Amino acid sequence: MNAPSRPATRPYAQVGLAVEGTWGDARPEDVLAVLGSVRDCCLAGVEALDADAPRAITALGIPGYPNPQCPAIALAGQTALVILCVSGSYWSKLAYQFGHELGHVVANNWGETANTRPPSHWLEEALVEAFGLAGMLRMASRWSVGAPYANWTSYASSLEQYARSAIQDHASVASGAAFASDPSRWLADCIATLEPLVGLDRQAVGPLVARLVSEFEAGPEAASDLSALNLWPERSALSLAPYLDAWEASCTATGRPGRLPITLRDLLGVRS
């Protein structure tokens, strides 16, 4: 019997980028250079699922917008839209915002099917936050030796400081010690707070974010697993155990490594 065929793939780091909207006194071409670096550092070595991943991402700058987001808006040409709210050349903030929203895109939560349904959307928020912060650390290292422009090399330390400060803030929330002591007990104590969440809540998911950054730093496998998220009809409307089951099955069906959902299951003591 022939083995089941794998879905067609393409290098995710080749996804096209465009910028629109308002960016204060930052030049659009400089914004695009920052976003391209985030893309390259977050997605190096990751194969996109051809049918599910976007061909391009448009970043729309709206200073003063309440929060960055990946709205449920369909653009032509298999293009994802992300809204960012940075005005001026605050490259660290821009990289942080785009890294997080890029994570939602990789997690297949973009376009007209994007949604934030409970009770398990909180886990996607933790995953994409860690994904973006790991990418920022990689970006800082890359900029220290080869920034997009020679006079941007000095920004490398700012990128690293921003990311490490965010990670420390996540780790040091009130429940951080409980998570460090016993992640499964932390989950049992916090699940009633986690399940209604439809956005990032640092106080709620911070300790898990800080723990997951190392998974994304280790190599492209974690980001590859993230690209298999939400490829089932119920998406995050499943409770945690069946959500992880569906994610594992999706990794298998799409040829992803599948280690990240297993790591989370073991870490948090979740049984099928």
C-alpha cells in the first residue's frame, strides 16, 4: 500500500510582505526592512503548507489603534492582513508586535476564518507570544553582525533587551513561582481563568510563555508544529485535551514534527 501523500509545501520565509497605512516619521521601506527581518528570523527552516499558509502578508499601520491584531478580513491573492500600531522608528516595539501577529498567521488564524473562540484560545496566545520573542532574540543576534543597514547594528542590543525584559515580565507574574514548582498544578489552579480568554493576558499565561521561548529558540521544529494548529473545524472551541489531540493529529497529517503538542501535554499533565 502506498503511504499517504503529504501536503505540498513551500519555504515560509519567502512569504511576501507589504506595508500600508501610517507609520509616523518612519519610512515605509525601513518598516518593511524590520518586518522582513522578523519574518526571516522567526521562519527560517519552516515549510509552509501551500494550501493553508498565505502567499503574502500586508501590515497596516494605524497609530493609536487599541491593539495590534490579525483581523478576520479576507484580502485577495491569499494575503493575510495584520494591524500594527507603532508610530516612528521604534524598531523593537515594531518587531515585537509583528512577531506576535505573525505567530497568529503561522497558526492559521488569519483571513476570514480567524477567530478567538474559547476555551483553548489562551494556549495559542501563549504560543505565538513565545514564537515572536524567540524570533526577536534571533533577530538581535543577526543584527549584531549584519543588520539591514550598516548603521542599524547598534539596535541589536535594544532588540535583545526588549525581548529579555518581556520574557522576564512574563516569568515574574504572581503565578510564576507556582508554575516553576509544578506546571500541572498551575494549570489546574488557573484553568478557570485561562479558558475565557480571547487575547493575550500576561498575568494569566506569562509563566508558560517564558517556558516556551526556549522551545522556539531550539530550532524550526516548534514553528513547524505551530503551522499545523487550527486546521480542524472546531479550532480552539475544543477543551484543552482534545485540542492537543487534534493538534497532534494535524501534525501527523501534515508532516510536521509533532513534538511541541507532546511537550505541552507532558509539561502540563494533560491526558487524552
